[in-house]
Amino acid sequence: MSEFDNPYRAAPGSEPPALAGRDAELEAIKYAIGMTKTGAAAQSVVLIGLRGMGKTAVLRRCIAGLHDEGGIALYVQASADLRLATILRRAIERFKNDNASIPDTLRSAFDGFIKALPQAAYELPSGLGGVKLSRHEQREEEEIVDALEALNTAVRKHGRFLLLAVDEIQECPPADLQMLIALAHQTASTSEPVFLLGAGLPESIAYLHKIRTFTERWRYFRLELLTKTETIRAIDEPAIERNVICEHAALERLVSETRGYPLFVQEYACATWIHHRGNRIDLEDVIAVAPAVRKTINGSFYDGRFRGLTPRECRYVLALDALGEGAHSVAEIAAELGTTSDAVSSTRNQLIKKDVVYAPSGGLLEFRMPLTNRYIAEHRLDLKKRAQAVGG
Ligand SMILES: Nc1ncnc2c1ncn2[C@@H]1O[C@H](COP(=O)(O)OP(=O)(O)O)[C@@H](O)[C@H]1O
Ligand SMILES: [Mg+2]
């Protein structure tokens, strides 16, 4: 067996060898796809979670086998710098390239769709920060909805159905998001519904609600850390498939090192695999690689965020940490600091800008990266020292 036979995938967006702990999400989406296929509208589903929790992995898994089921999935990764027309155009080109066997009539429907899309001539950022469209934008959005509806009709004529998978939904400019929601909403009352599947950071929920009220009735799944059993499955199953046995103590240590954070599960498992010899993964393999992996992880996810913090920001971070994991109200954090929310609002805003914390919804604050509390526990002395420095 070569070391390149490593089954683990430590890169964002990569498909994990075992997609552990996401059965409820997969089931719900499968059901919604089944409904869409028969012509009955399903509620849109949005996967919510911090970075590296596995949103893209679930999204990709759901659309992977869709073609064989008669579905046509357009996967787009929203971007604040790109208009949807541009991204959709690329998604169609990709789909055509990946599916050489589609009938010519359907292929020409795709070409017609691309032609019908307005050239993304209007400037950026479009309506960012607001949800009101200019008349010009409104006309262009209508053109995109019309083009998508025409595509949908053509797709249905071929006995197929359309799924729009929008990743990083929080990045989608409001005008484009409104348009996608309108499409899902309008087709829901027909026998040719389009299924909208989204994924995004936790603030996406508040963003979607702000854009359209009926998005409150959508189904939201929050992807959390994997449980111990799920983490073991994610690591053990791919090894077993390659006739490699993971020692129980090795798995236990991997669980405690990764705390079930999918991105770290892959990082640690990947490094451990490279280190192992023969057909066993032992505790010694994990112990040997753990310090280097921890260093890499800290370097990539935390050090940069924490290095430049001012004493005030250090104090704020320590106060949020003292309240425990998860989201806490800004008032609670201020109380922990012995002050009022207003008095520390500029520190809070700075920490949001530095991407150390974010506001999942009004009045709440949470660390941006999973397991930040553990990082702080490891660096508490240093942070406390910096927090006590005069000024800043
Ligand atoms: N359920 C899972 N079990 C094990 N590994 C996973 C799981 N979901 C995702 N991963 C892995 O975690 C990493 C991050 O996944 P990704 O889908 O990119 O997260 P997100 O889109 O939420 O940022 C990738 O390396 C992926 O292979
Ligand atoms: Mg992703």
C-alpha cells in the first residue's frame, strides 16, 4: 500500500471518505429531492454551520448522484464580487462538460439559457447592505428569473428536474438572493418546482430572513461537531476499507485531539495515516504527529486572528471565553467585563472586523472558528498578560 493511498481529505470542500453524522440532513434533502422529482414543491433546505463543519461536503454528496435520478444540479458558490448571472453561466458550462451524454435538445436549451442571461454589466457592489433594487437591477433580475424558468420548463420536458445548490449563501448579493428565492417561490405553486438547497455561515439565517419573510418557513439544519461515535466512524471506516486496523487507544486520542470538528478530523487522520506503517494505526502514530498538526492548525486558523489583538480586545475575548462555548449576548459579555454593551461596542466591532467573532443574529456573539475556547485555554497566560498591558 502506498502512502498516496491516503483516504482522508484535509481540504475545504473535499469529499470525506466517510460522511459521518449527517444522516438527518441527507435524509431530509433526499426526501425533498424526491418530492421535487414528482412535481410537488418541497421546502427549501439550508445547511448552516461554522467553517469546516462539512456544509459543502453534504451539499456535494446530495448532488453527486442526482444526474442518474433525472436531476440536474447547478452548483454555485456565491461570491460578493461576482453576479449570479456570471456564476450561473459557469455552472452551466461545467454541467455540460461533465455530462457529455445529455441529449442535443437539452444542450441547446442550456445554450439558450446562457444567451438569455443578461450580461452582468451592472456595477458592483450591487445593493450590498440593502435589499432595495434599482429599476435597472430589477429588470435584469426579472430577465434571470425568466431565463431560469424557461430552462426549467425545457428540463421538465425532458423528464428531468432542476436543483439549485447555492454554497456560501451569506456572500450572495441581496439582489441575486431575492431572485433565487423568487424562483423557488414562484415555481412552488406549479407542477414544475425548482428545489433550492443552500449552505452558509450561521449569519445566513438572519440575512435570509431580512431579504424575504417566507424564508422563515424554510428548513434549516445546523451542522455541529461530530459526536465521539461519529468521529470514530469517520476515521475508522476508511481505514478498515483499506485493511488497516485502528487501535482503540489511537481512536480515543484522535477523538480528544479533534473534538469531532470535521476539518480537524481529516487533518489528524491524514497525518496519522502518513505516519503509520503496515496495517495498523497505533496510539504512537497519533502521538508522533499531534504536535505538528496542532501547530499547523493553530497557524492556519487561530494565530493570525489572535496575534494582533489589542489589550482591550484580549480582555473582551477572555470575557466571551469565560461564558463558555457557543453564542452569548453582548450584554452578558459586557456584564462579565463589569461594564455596559455600549461602552465596549467599538472593541466588539473591531473583533468582528478581525474575524475573531461574528454576530449570528442581533445581540449575540460567538467565536468565528470552532474550538476557539480550546485555543484560548492553551494560550490563556499569554492572553491575560496582553490583556493587562496598559492602553489599547
Ligand atoms: N461528516 C463528515 N465527516 C468527516 N469529515 C467531514 C465531514 N464533513 C466534512 N468533512 C471534512 O471536513 C472538511 C471541511 O468540510 P467542508 O464541507 O469544506 O466544510 P464547510 O463547507 O462547512 O466549510 C473537509 O476536509 C471534509 O472532507
Ligand atoms: Mg464550504
